[in-house]
Amino acid sequence: MGNEPANELRVSLLVGLPLAAALVAVPTFVSDVFWLGLGITVLMWAALATAWNISGGLAGGLSLGHAAYFGVGAYTATLLFLRFGISPYFGLLAGAVLAGALGAAIGAITLRLRGPFFVLATLAFGIVVHIAAVNWRDLTRGAAGLLLPFGGGARNMLFAGVAPYWYLGLGLLALTLGVTLAIRRSPLGYYLVALREDEDAARALGVKVVRCKVAASAISAALTACAGAFYATYIQYIDPSSTTQFEISVQIALIAIVGGIGTTFGPALGALVVVPLGEILRASLGGGPALMLYGLMLIVIVLAAPNGVIGLLQRLLSMMRSGARRRATTRRSRGHA
Amino acid sequence: MSRRNSTASTRRQFRVATLVLTLAASLMVGQLAMAAEPAVTSLRLGALFPQSGDLAFGAADALQGVQIAVELFNETNEHGITVELVTADAPNPAGGAAGVRQLVTANRADVIIGTYASAIASAAAPAAERLGIPYVESTAFAEGITRNTGNVIRTTISSGALGAAAMDFVLTGLAERLEVAEADMRVALVYTDDEFGVSIADAALARLNESPATLVLQESYPAATTRDLSSVLLRLGQTEPHAVVHIAQVPDATLLWRQAQQLDVYMPAVVGAGGGYGQAQFAAALGPNVNGIFNVVPPTSGSINTEALSPEAQELLRELRERVAERGWNQGNYTDWAFMGAWVFLDEILPRANSLSVDDLMAAAAEVEVDALDSITGFGFEFIPAGEPNSGQNLRAIPVVQQWQEGTLDVVYPEELAVSEFINVPLPTWGERTEQIGD
Amino acid sequence: MQLALQILVNGLLLGGLYALLAVGLTLIFGVLRVVNFAHAEFMMLGMFGVYWVWHLTGLDPYLAVLVVTPLVLLFGIVCDRLIIQRTIGAPEVTVVFATLGLSIFLQNAALTLWTADIRSVTTAYSGMVLTPFGLRVSVPMLISFTVAMLAAAGLWLVLTRTLYGKAIQAVAQNREAAALMGIDVRRIYLWTFSVAVAAAGAMGGLIAPLFTVYPRVGISYIVTVFVIVVLGGLGSVPGAVLAALLIGLIEAAAGFLFGAAWAELSYFLIFLAVLIARPQGFFGRRGAEVFAGR
């Protein structure tokens, strides 16, 4: 357990650098907007799930309210640009700060809640923000939504093509993964693991419970808001139902879970599985049956593989390893006979 | 003198030559048009509608309308253009943008037709614009769709026109029937807090603010999660409005009326604006209580006097009805609007277009003029040219006021389009209704 | 005054609707420690069941409830066997997302089977009203209210007065100890879950003459009912009933005073405030909120 983060760092450098180089080169080879668009969507959800994982996985607080932070990021960046002409690059930072503060507050409030109570508290928080987004019409225009002007230019993070968003998405994912790796290697990471395993014991050992939980919640919220700002500039239209709605919160958590919560790369891997699968199902079966299968898969995955895709891969690896060992043994015994 | 003469004769010769040339050119152009040899011979049309989620119900009719239009167009094959239809699901705005990309790149669609829901269109149309793809909006009302984009041809009405028309009717035609002066009118506005409700309500409010009439109540509620409107109704009862403008879907429109009966809240006149108020399911749920409720919409075949349509339009309508019935589908308002929108695009705009580019299609659309009587919906088509504000909007999509009468929607206003007289103005009180049922 | 009383009546009747859902949910919550996100989908199934029986056979909706409720119970047993039993003792994630998955599945199964059409059951008494003291009391609302209260009372009697009920309470308090005392924990879970979802199905059937029926109808209830369950205290039947009536009242009163848009917000804010100040709810045992959930 102790040297796992160190291992992960080594793995991520070994696998990650060539992978990152390949990913950066993608738009030069993939000019097809469909695939590139799908890729960008995967990157965004991967970043969201990775950000969620900091509070949901590392700190162990299963949040169903992250759409609130996503919405705060999207609306802050959009409104600052529409009202004051402030570039969304800065809007993104402002949204992150605002969401971070909100995340810290929620982290402090829900500090003592565990299990289902924590889940429901975050859910209620998400709904409160959603109701505000719908009804505070002077600010958000409610359900009519906000349209970012077409062709706002690169200076304003509004590109006519799709490829720049690939790089932005890649940067976003790199940021969330980087922060996750940094946390896991820092004292905060160790404290969070200790807290998640046994809160009382950790407290007895002098772990600053309040500070840790609040920090994890704030960091997670800020990163989620960055993804929100990214979404706003990419789709160039935001409304409450596509940013702050409960379904968004579910999707974020779901992707992290499918990938494997608590791990560094699991949530991102989850996006790589869930997002394309969802698109393929929807395109081939139509909405209703596709979502039926989606629900069914969710049930099967959490029941059969609660450690997610990462867990499955690890199991597969160890099976192959032990299989190889067994084969070696049988060969040897046959040789004796 | 001679010089002047020669100049004059040259001028005359030149004039003659020009005339001959012009004549020849116009003949050739005429022949080209006659030959019906369009520049475009095939099209992949991408249909983008919500097929899952909250909006799937109403959107099904719209998609079916497009499907039948394409099928009919291919069978008649008058222009030698073959159309292939590909579809994508767009349950929400991000799904709309993704759907556009899927249609354009995976399915190689040349043009997209959509969308039923305005929020989805608001994300999908700009996504198509970025790919340089023209977008035909057959069914979504939001003002911004045509105002903020350059690639949209909207065959149907805009929410601004709809909301304004609803309020305009309340303040003029209805006030007159209720025998209340416009300045004395007390109007309540109740609407869902989704895009559909808000955009129409905003336009209605703007119209009301120009008038001396009083807004006595403005209430919005969440469309998807409302299961109780009793508090809205009690407030309504307190304010004693002459007319209520209610913008709703089927579940909440039904709920408002059932609870109004339970609570004995009297509303002298109620005007809906599409959505739930135009649906057969709403009428079925209310039974005889539906009679007298108004609905402001762009007209449809179900609401106008179809006998007055041109023979071609009647034939078109017969085809649509047969095909809908064959499949056991429901022919709702959205079926008509989507069918006619798709038909005008295929049959009128497409043959005039030099290519499938946004510019050429917009230019072709600007040439189109379809008379109201040549359309099964009873409203004509004439599009604002590119470069002008709100380009691509159909100028002739003007709403009419329908009223539920014996389970069907009949146009009652404006008078020149009316097929029936007004009934139940003002509506009977709940006490009077129970007596009627008791008989 | 008359108006205030009418608001009171409306709120209580609305609360009655929530109560039957909330009682089942709080039992599942309290006994199985399962946050059942699919609870309102069983209500949706009850609504569709009654609609189809009424539509196809013309049977009175209230009699149809008697046909449909056992079917929902059976379906609950199947769901318990296939899904819920497997989540017992599993991590929080599994419990929450298995039922969320079930909810998504059921909604879209209904969408696929029955389309997104909005259907309604109309009966002669849909609009029937009693007028005691000049107040307006909808007869179908009153019927569902009464059934909800009777069912809750019956359930409470079973829980407190019978041996089986005491076994359920023992399991709720400490599963391991109950198992050691010879209680068949799995059976308790099975019956608690299926009876609770059957109650949701019955409630769906009862309100079918009042509301429209469509696949996503459950969404409008589930979150509100969760709020009620937490306010009432984990696993507390009387708490759930009182909290349901309270939420109904808040919704009706806030809706009248501030407008419908803000009614929902008001009880969510109250909910958050209660969670912060008194997370065990009004009737819950202290310490439940920090119970790890296994």
C-alpha cells in the first residue's frame, strides 16, 4: 500500500510519456470531426471523473452533487465573458476559485455525515444549485440558456474548429491527473487514505480530519469547475439542464466507479469505456433500449466488479501471471514423468 | 450631325442586341427551370430529434413527419433528387452537438433537420454551423436559433411570435368577447420554467407591458417535477383574472385543470401556447371540460378548414394521413409541422439550390414563396434572406387561435381563418359544469 | 382563514401521497441500509399497471390496485433476489449505484415497452369533491391519503406488536447480533424490501386517477421522498409519516406565499439545515448519521 503512489508515478512516467506524445499528435492524424468530437467528450468526462475521484475516491465521500461545481464553472466563465468581456481563460480561474470556496463550505458542512447521509446531503446541495440556476433568471437567463458568440476567437477560448478543444481537453485531463498524483504523494494523500480506512484511528493518530476533508472537497470542486468552463466554451451554449442537473452528477460519479474509484487512472479509464459505449449503444439501438442496457450494465458492474475496469485489469493480469506459473509447473512435472 | 447619327444608330443596335441577348438568356433560364434538372441530385438528410429522455414523447411525432416527407418525396421523384434519411438521438444539448457530429461525419449527412426542443437546437445549430452544414429547423420555437446563427432555415414559428400572438389575442379578440376593456383586463401568466415556457412567456410579457392591462400573477414552476399546482391555483383564485395564459406540457396542463376543479378555482378564459394544450392526450384527460380552452399555435391540418386548401395540398395531406394511419402512428401538431417543413425544404428549396452549401441553400430559400393554401398546415413559406437580421426565419409562420370544441381543436381567430364560432366565453363555472354532467 | 385552512388541507393531502412512498423507503433504508433510488420506479410500475388493467378491461382503478399490487410485490421479490441481496454488506458505492442502475433500467424499459406517451385514467370520480365547512377536499386524494395512513399504521403495528416485526427491528439495529439470535436475516430483507416496494406500487395505482402516467413520472417524487426519510429519521415509520405531512404543508404554504418556483427550494434548504444541525432527523436515533452503512 505504502509504495503504491511511487509505483504509480513510475508507471505513469513509463506509459504516460509516450502515451501523452501519441495523444498530442491525434488531431494531425484524426481529421474526422466525429471521432475527434467523441475524443474531446471522453477527455472532458475523464477529467470530471478524475476530479470527482479526489473527494469521492481518495477522501471516500460519495458525492452526487458535483454538477453544481460543473455549473458554477460553466456559468462563471460564460457570464464574465458575456457581461464584462473577460476572456474565459480568466473566467475559468474565477470559476475554479468560486467553486473551490463552495466545495470547502460543503466539505465543512458535511464533515460529520457518513454513508447515505453524505450522499443525500450532496444530492440536495446539487439540487439547490440547480433550482437557483433555473430561477435566478436575471443572472442565468434560466432555461433559455446562454449562448456564447460564434467565432469569439482564440483569445477568448472560442475556436471555430474542433482540434483546439482536443488540446484544451488534454490539458485539463493532465491537470486533474497531475493534481491527483501530487496529492497521493503528499502528506494529504496519506492522511486521506488513513481517514478512508478508519476515521477514528486516523483521528487518534493526529490526522487533521477537518483540514483534510475540506481540502479534498475544495480541490475536487475547483477542478470540476474548470471542466465546466471548458464545456461552456466547447459547446458554446449552456443551460441548467445540461450543466447543473442531477443526471450530470450521476454520470460523473458513474464513470469514476466504472473505471475504479480511489485509483489514479481508473476514473479516466472509465470515461474511455463509458462514453464511447454510450454513443455506440445510442446510435445502434436508439435512446430507450440503449439506456436500458446502460442501467443493466451499471448494476452488473457494481455488483460483479466493484473495483471497476482497473480492478478487472488487475485481476486479469494476476490470472495471466498465475496461469503462466501453473503452465510452467505442469510442463516441469510432465518433464519429470 | 452624321456623327451624332451614327452614334444614335450604334446605340439603337446596341439596344436591340441587348434585347435579343436578354430574351435568349431568359428563354434559356426558363428552359433550364422547365427541364427540372436541379444542380443537386442526391442528398443525405440527417434527422436530429430527442428519442430518449423527457422530450422523447412529443418528439416522436416530429421525427415521423420527417420520415414520411422523405418517403413521399422519393416515391414521387418529381425533381430527380434522391434523399436518404439518417437519424440520431439528441436527448439534451450536449447530445444535440454530438448528434450533429455523428450525422455529419459518421453518417455523411449533407443537411440536418431537427429538433423539436429549443435548448437542443440552440446547441446543435451552432455545432452544425461550425462544420459548415445547413440546418433546417422544423419544430423548435426559440427566437435565438435563427437570430444567433447563419445556417438555419426555420420553417416554423418563433417563440417570440407565438408568445406575442397569445397575449395579443387575450388583449384584443378575447377581451372583446369577454366584454372587458383592454385597460381593465386582468391577466395571469403561468408557465413552466423550461426553455419552452420561459421563451414564450418572455415574449408574452413584453406584449403585455405595451398595454394598459394589468398582470395580476406571474408564476413559473419546474416542468419535470411538478406534482402539485394547488398553491398556484389558490393564488390564481385570489387574483381573479379575466384570462390566464398557461404554457405547459401535458402532465402539468392536465394537473392544473384537475386541481382547478378540485379546488373550485374559476378561470373565465385560458389560453395555452402549444405544448400540452395542443395534445390529444390533454383533451382525453380532461374529457368534456376541455371544451372552450384556447390554444395559440401555428395552424395545422387538424385545426383549419382543409377544404379550402389547393388540390395539391389536399392530395399531400391525404398521403400524409394515409401513411400515418398505416403505421398506427398519431398525427399530432408536430407531425404536421415537421412533415410540411421537411416537404418545403425538399420540394421547394432543394431543386432551386446550386449546391448543398449553406450559402446556396439560404439563397434558394430566399426565392421560395409558398401560399398558405398550398400548405397542409395553412401557413405559407417565405424566408428572410441571408445577411438580414433573423435570416432563415419563415415570415409566413403566423399563429392562429384554436379552441377545443367537442374534442377537436378548431381555429376561431382571426376571423378570416376561423372554421368555428367561439364557444364557452366566458367558461362555465365548476358549479355549472357539474349541473351539466348531472343532467 | 378559510384560505389558510384550505392550504392546510392541500398540504396534508399532498403529504399523504408522499407518506406511503416514504414509509417503504425508510424501512428499506433502516433495515437493509440500502438507499433505494429505484423506489419511485415501482410507483411508476404501479401506475402503468393500473392504467393498463383499466384501459384493457375497464376494471375500476381502485379494484385494479388490488390486482396490480401483488404483481409489484412479486417483481420486488425478483429484484431483491437478483440485485438487492447481492448489495448487502457491499461498499456504499455498490449499494447506491446498483439501485440507480435499476432506476435507469426500469424507466427506460417502460419507455421502450410503452413509449413516452402520456396516459391518463379518467373516472367519474376524478373530479369529485367533498366540501366540509366550505373547504374543498378531492375524493381521490382523500382515498389515497386514508389508505396511506392506514397502511402506515398497520405497518407500525406489525413492527411493534408482532414477533416478526420485532425481528425486523432487531435486524435493523444490529444485523450480526440478530443473525446470532437465529433470525433469518435474508428472509427479513426479502420481505422488507418487497413489501416496501409493493406499497410504492399501490401508491402509484391509487394516484393513477389523479395524475398522468408516463415512464419518467417517478423522478418528480424520489428526491422529495428522500428528504422526508432523512427528516423523519432513518427507519422510523411514524417519523416518515410526520415528515411527509410536514413537507406537504411546507410545499403548499411556501408555494402560496413565495410562488411555486421557490417551494421546492424551501424544503431543500430546510433539509440541508437539518442535516447540519440535527442529522439524525426528528425521530431518528442519535448516531445513525455516522453509522458507516454496513
